[in-house]
Amino acid sequence: MNEKEFLRLNAISDVCKKRIRRSDAAGILSLSVRQVQRLITRFRQLGAVGITHQRRGLPSSNKINEDVRLRCLEIMRVIKKKIP
């Protein structure tokens, strides 16, 4: 868990314990009150895991296919050899 997620966890748990209001947590985290409510709901359902980024450890959905990447590099090498 990084610092940002740790700060989120503390703020959201404080809201759940009624130490601070949702609007105060929104100000602390620079989020909207609605987004804070979403985090609270996820925190209540999943615990601290709900606060962490859900795609951590997974490859990017925008990642270029390895075969395509290697083919492009091969083409660039051929072009580079032809250009003096």
C-alpha cells in the first residue's frame, strides 16, 4: 500500500467511525463527496483491500502485443540499415 492509499484508508476509516464528515474527507483527499461515498461503500464491503487500486499487478489494458512490438522493431532495424 503506497502513501496515497494509506491516506485514503485513514480518511475513509475516520468517516466510518464518524470522526470526520464525508465533505471533510473529500477535501483531504481532493475528491468529490460522491467519490468518497463510493470508497466508503467499497471499504465496508471489502475492507482495506477495497481502497487499494483494483488493477495492481495486472498488465495494462493498452499494452501492445509482444508479437506486434517485435515485428515493428525488426522493420525499424531494416529501415535503419538501408539509410546511410
